Amino acid sequence: MLPDLVRTAAALLATSAACTVLSGAVTCSAGCPLPPFEPATTADLVHGAASIAAVASCVFAMVALAWSPTTPRALRRLSVVAAAVALPLSAAVGIAMLVLGRGPVVALVERVLLLEAAVWVLLGGVLVGSGRARARTQEVRNYVGT
């Protein structure tokens, strides 16, 4: 059975994946308009809300793994660094959208945040996969008696 925070991180990543699929399935108008600066359609709002929920869920999964004492050390360190980068970037996107509206600054910070999240997922997957491979190798060695 998985510890609570690790189970929470898994649920958050599943939520992030589902919201990403929804965001990709619902196309927004040209420029992805969002209120209060631009008139938005229902599809724009669904796309925007799903995108925000996808990124937020991913960032909260970083935090959950960073705080869990049962997270393997390398994954916890990666998650601490990723959360330390993602949280200020997320705040910067929110503040910039309220102050500046959609534009090149928000677009750049959003893309940096998305890149950072993608790198975290990729490296986290490598760490989890290599940990499982090591565990399986050790199980085989124990079974064979070498």
C-alpha cells in the first residue's frame, strides 16, 4: 500500500493527465482569450480552466512528493527543486495575467513553467523506472543466490 502523500501525488498526476486531455480536446478561439480583458466563449473557458487545473495538479504533485518522507531520496530532491521553481513561476503567471493580461510576458512564463513540469515528469519517470529496475535485479539476485 502506498503512503498517503505518495497516493495523493499519484491522484494529482492522474488528474493532471485527465485535464490535459480535456484541454487538448476542447479548442479555444484564436489567441485563447480569457476574461477579464477579452470576451471568451464557453470553449475558451473550458480549455483555460482545464489547462490551469492540469498544471496546478502537476505542481501540487511535486509538492506532495517533496513533503513525503517515504519518497525515495533522489525523487524527493528532484521534487523539492521542481516545486521551488514551479511555485514562483505559477505565481508569476497568475499575477502577470491579472496585471498585464495575455501577452508575450505571460506566454513566455507559461512556456517556461510547462517545460519545467515536463522535465520533472520525465526525470521523475526515469528515477522511478530505474529504481524499479534495481529492485527487480536485486530480487533476481536474491532468488538465484548470487
